[in-house]
Amino acid sequence: MSELEQLTRTAYLSGVSPAKWRGLVNALIFRLNPKPSDDLVASTICDTTLTLLGSFHTDNTLKEYLRSAVADPSFPVHLWHLLPAFLRSVRSTNLHDASTMHMICRLILNLHYERRGPPLGSLIPFSELPSELLHTISDALYLLRLSYEFPASPFHSLTASASELLMLLLACVGDMSEVSAAQATMLLPVVHEVLQVVSLQDNVREALDSFLLSLSMLLGDGTKQAEEAEMFASFQLTPGKQESVGPNPSLDLLTGSLIMSRLVTNRATQSGSGCEPVAVANLVAWYRVSMQTLGVFYEHAILSALACLSQIRQEPTIVFVWRSFIIGRMPLLLRKFQERIAAEAGSEADLSDTTAMQTALAQVFSHRDLLDQCELNGRTSGLAGSDAMEEDTKGASFKTDLLTALISSGLLDHVSASELLPSLPHDSPTKLGLEAQEFGVEVDAFIESKLSLDTTVDETIALLDRAMTDYRNHATLAEVLYKRFTHTCGVADVECLGRLCKVLSEHDNALDVISLHAPLHSVIAHALACLEDYDLTTVGDPQTAVGHLGEVVLFLQSVLARYKISSSGFKIGDRVLRSDSLTSTSIVYLWDTLSEGDRATLDAWRKAIFDHSSEGIDDDILRSTKPRTLLRLSATLFSEAIAACIKQQIDVEAVKNGVSYYLGPLLNWTLVGVVQALLEEIERSSFQSPPHVGVLDTILMDKNCPSVVLRITRQQILRLYSDPKAQSQSPPLPNMHTLVSRVMKAIPPQSSAQSGAWTIQPRNMIRHALASANAGKVPVFDIERCLVILGVRTFFDHMWRELLAAASIGKMDICRRFATFVFSPTSGPTTESPNNVPPLLPIFLHAYVPHLLTSIDGQAPTEQSLSVQLLSAIVVSALTFAVNFERALLKPMEGIGSRDVKVHNLPCSAMARRLRLDLRKAKGHSALALFQKLSASSTFVSTFPTL
């Protein structure tokens, strides 16, 4: 340790002030012989102080040491000494506290701005060589990339500070003719890597793009071609190894995690795990394309699901869903997958052979860190309804649960499982199973008995709470609930159906379990059919019947909102049921736009509810009004009543009396549209309509207001009451803080949306997905959100640019697999695309590729080569996966011939044939090159041999 370093450490630990410390340093330098150079003194001081900051985070005294050292013109420390020392500390393991890094980065920026000069001469000395400047920029790029790995904090913004510093350094770049090609070549992939960072500020991205162009120009064509040749060597396509289609252990986990994520995230749609034929077809297509042994495929399937679970942080409800999928649903899907593969193998297959699964689990259990994280997440899974549930799950080992589930599904025998986990109990019945044994019945019969009308709602919910604690119950529970729901809808037993809907509306976990194991879209369709077909004119007690139907309406509204189901068409056989009337209940109709029947209905209900002389709601008006009609007209009824009150045509008491009717079980199922309409009117009038505010407050603060109403209108309520106009009202809005607190407390917070302007969110999501895949993490990608914001054509433009940028730095296989996932089928041939996502692959091949090839023709030769290479890999991989998915659906879809199966609204063979014909007719070098690559691809030719 040098004397200067020791002096600085001692001064700090002794509490010496910055001014006195500088005096001591000057005295020491004067006394030293020989006298050290200014650069050595500055470097030692900066390194020592930053090392101390590594142990004493965000210490203001050390910060003042640095600030005063740079600010004192007589002291030999300059900003160009502090900056590289800081970046070196970031590179090392010494300084990795986000708050401390932000503090020093901000200090450097403030000291620079105080001088009111350009960065060259302040942050960078005039004598700095270009090669040294590029090294500093490389360190700054590392700091920026590192800043995105820290969680966001309200107390500092390291990302903003690092971006600002990088911008100043890039402004110092001038003539780079003296920079060696080797250094530029090494820096090029670093810049590419940072350009993949999520939410990179636009000005920073533009500056980096310009810097990247300068580096490319510096390298020249010869060096660039040599670099590309070396880069492509690792994934060059050859006749025997086409487009990397085949086993690749690390990237097969990428494919698997994307598939598993889709099955869970889209569980409420036809592309989720609840739709068994589609879920199994996804697994079969992945297996066929990956060309793995069965044991390796099982290993990758389980590891992919575990990777998805391990990455979830502080979201207990999602953790519960994933654990329920992995333990309760995935083994059953893998069993169905194995049966499909065995059926194809014929008599040679042995379904009792568990060697493949045992081999797979031996490899899975070697990933201890992954299993430990899954175990930890499992202890924080959100189970609704009981505080004691967490204690019930703590003792259960994740390995034990998984092995037991695989044994139950027939994929593993107990002897093999015991070799993997000697402590595995031989027979461990579930708590629900023990309860059923006490009554002498099977578990399914026991659950069925708890759903009968003889059992109270609280008892049924308590049963569901107990069932949630053991994931082995979930499959049986979902089957019983699904069968009972569809049966009661079929026989129009609205009393039993309404009660079941009430229970499911209050138990989110049970609904999630159903969505994982059964087709939730079928549940919605049956409920819609019952709602549409039920005839109130034949009912003896219409008031009770309407109350039960109201529970069905609230259930449907809750499901559509909770799972963000935008599709409005649901099928039962050939019959199509529409949900539009449930999602457009806030419309206030003008009198002239209503039909004669609607006018008569509106008059009758106005007199029954808002007229003092009325005797209330009689049975005749209930029998004559369809529930859908009342649901559609309730917002208009309230609007007219409030307008009449403002004009003093009716008094306030009449309005309050009418509101009280709607807060009872007879009509509270119509309140979602009423509340939404009131919120819209209050916002439109800028809070200048006290009657609307009063009615809204009365509804939302009443204890009888259904929780579904708060769930669906939550975002509108918070947006309205957080408006500055609401905060500044005099007198204050009634119960404003109480209401907001109730909404926040009663409804779990939703996941935050992507940051940044909404128009750039799709681009950021694509970059984030590719960056996550490159970092070995599970990508999260919402295709529907991208399409809603951009539209198909613009989405393709964004995706192609990002894929091309990633492919240019050697990430071709990641790009291929990601694009294959985006273009993969999302539903079966007899269903519509879930959530209105159009079939993307035929649109891409037949509408987008021709324009893309024309664009590629205008590129430089080396760029054309990369673009065609990437496009060929995507086309072959996407079509190969799609045709295997299509074939996997042939057997489950009975009565559908092979020529009729169209998972993309167009058979895959027809898409491939049309593409080849289009390429033959097209003019241009890129179309010819793509045609030749497809013709030379053994995968493409063997998949479509008749072309």
C-alpha cells in the first residue's frame, strides 16, 4: 500500500474533513522524493476513494473527497482521471451497488456541467488517443448494460445517468482513421449487444446507431466480409444440417420455455393448456422438429417449465398457477403426448417403460439451483381464502410433489422414483382423499357432494381452499367443476348454476385450475347459451330466477375481464354465441336510436324504479324483459333518471330509491355498465355534475356492490380519482380516499405495463425477448398487444429489423426459434384464432415476404446474404413446425380429413407450394437465392416431398 493510499484511508476512517485531507495530501506529495507524477497521484487518489466506496456505499464524506479533489484547481485530480477510474471500478467486483454507482456518475456529470464546456477537454483530455477513447466508451457501454440489470428504484436512476454519460463520450468521437481494425471489430458486437437493451432512450439509440455506422465504415468491406465469414461459420447451412433444425440443448430450452409459457399465459383460450388437443399438438410438433430422444425431450420439457417458474418474482398468484401447471397439469399432457407417440410407433411401443422419464429426471434433479428457486417460489404461492394455507405448503418438497404427480400419471413407477428420491413416501393420499375416505366415497364424488345446494357457499369455498393446497387434487377438481358447470347449463338449472358462478367468481385460484385443465372457452360458451335460452315467462318465481341469472352475468363479465379475452365469438358445435352484450353495457342510448320495444321497456322500468307511486318491480315486468335487454338499457335508465333529477322533474329521494333497487341481488348484476357510464360522464363534465358523483359514491361504497364491479372498473376509478381536478374539488369529493383505499385493498394489483410511449412498446418487447433469450432467460412476449398497437404489417417491419440486427452478431438460431414461435399456430382447425390474433404465417409468407425480397434486392451484397440466410431459416423452421402441428391434430379431430385440416386457415402444404410458385415467378436476386436455399434444404424437401 502506497503512502498516499494509506493516508487517504486513514484520513477517512479518522473523520478528517475533505479540506484538511487535501492539505495532508499536498504536504505528502511535497515531501516525497522522487516526486510522483500528477497522473499517478490522481489515479491513486481516485482508485483508493472508489475502493472505500465499495465498502461504504453512498458515503457523503467520500463523495466530498472526490468532488473537492476535482473542483480544486491546485489539486492534481481532473475529471478525466476520475471517469476512467470509476469505469474501471464498475468493471471490477468492487463497485456494484446501484445507488453508489448512480451517486458517482451523477457527481461526474454535475462537475462537468459546472464547467459549461464541451466534454472534450473536460471528461476526455485533448491529448487522448482515439484508441483510448474507444476503450473508455466500451467501459461506458458496460455500465449502461449493467444498469438495466438492477431493479428500478424511486431513489435513483442509474440508467438515465449512464445514458447521459455515454452520450457525452460519444460526442467526443472524431477522426477514427488511426483506430485499428481489431479494436473496432471487438467493439462492434458490444455496441450491437447494448442496442438490444429494453427501453433504451431514443436519443441514445440514435447516437449509438451513428457510432455503429462509423465503426462499420472504418472496417471496410474486406474486413467486414472476413468477419461475417467467420461469424457465419458456426451456423452455415449445409445439406445435411439444415437451418439448425435438430437438437440443440441450450436453445431447445428456449423453444420449450416459449411453448410452456404460451400454454400457461393463454390458458383461458384455445391455445392454452386447457385445450388438450392443441396443447399436445404443440408438444408433438416440438418433439418432431427437435429430433431428440424421448428422454432428452422430457428433460427439456420439464426444465423449460421449471425455468419459467424460477423467474417469477413477488407474484404469488402467478407462482400458484405455474406450480399447478407443472405438478397438476404437465404430467397429464406429457402422458397424452407419450400415448400419441406410441400410437404412431405401433405395436413396438411400450407405454409401461419408464426409462425415458427416469433418465430425464436424473438430469433435471442435477439442476439444484433451479429446483431450490422453484421450492422457494412455491412457499410464496398465493392461495386465497385461508391464512393457514402457506403453512400447509411449506412442508411439501417440490421434488416429492413432482415425482408423485408423474407416478399418478403413469409416466414413472414408484421403484424408479425411489431411486431418484429415497425419502419418497410409498403412498401419500391427499387431504381431500382422506376426507373422502372417511365418507366412504371417491374424491370426485366427495367434491360433487360439496357443490350441492345442501351445502352453504362458505362450505364450498372452504372445500376449494383445502383442494388448492395439494396440486394433485387439481385435475380431479377441474374435471368435476367443468362437468357440473356444463351439465347445469345444459339442463337450465339456474339455481345450481348461479350458486356455482358465485363461488367461482369469489375464488380466483379455482378458476385458474379450471382454465389449466379444461377448455374455459367452452365454459363461457355454455354459460352464454344458458343466458340466451332461458325463458323467464315459464318460471313461477322470476325474481329468484333473475337473481341466479345475474350471478351468471357477473361470472361471465369477471372471466372476460380477468383473462382479457377480447374474442367475442364462442362455439358449441356449429352454434356461435356472442359476448358483445356483456362488454358494451356502458353505452347510453339516445331516445331516437332505440326501437319501439326498447322504449316501452325503458318506460316500464323507469316507472317501476324511479316513480314514487310505483309499487316496485312486479313479476310481469321481469318475465317480459330479457336479462340481456335489461343489461343493455340500465346505463341509459340511470342517465335519464339523473338528468330528470337535475331538471327537477323527479326528486333526489326518487333517485336514491331507484339506486337501492340496483344494490339488491335482483339487479346488482347490471352495475358494471352503470358504473362505467357514470365514470365516463363525471370525467366528461370535469367533476361538475354532483348528482352523478353522488350516485357513483352511493353504489361503490355500499357493501352489497359486487366485488366483480370493483374488479372490472378498478382502472377507471383510480384514473378518475387520481386526476388533479378530483383532488382540488371544493368541497372534496365524498369518500374519495376511502373509496380508492377500498379498491386498492380489495383488488390485487395487475402487472405493470411496458414502460415508455405505447407506440414503441412492441419494439421494446421484441428487443427484450431477444435480449432475454440471449442471456439464457425465459423471454416474455405478448403478440396480441403488439398487433393491437401496430397492426400486422408494421409489427412485421419491427420484428424483421430486430431479428436482422440480432442475426448480424451471430444470434441466428435464437432469431429462428423466436420467429418460429411467433408464427406457430395458436389454435385448432375448428376454432377461431384466440383473442382475434390472425394467422400470421400465411400473411408473412404471401403478403410480406414479396415486399421484403424487393427491399433486400436494394441492399449491399453482404447484407443481402445475411437477410436471405435469416429469411430462409425462418421459413423452413416455421413451416416445419406448422406442418408437424397440423399432423398432430389429425387424430384428435375426428371426422376431419387430412385435406381439410387448416391450422392457419390454409394447409401448410398449400402455403409451401404457393411460396415456391411465387419465388419462381418473382424477379430479383434475393427471390432466386431464397428459392435455391429452399430447394437445397433437406428439411424443407423431406417435409414437403410432393412440391
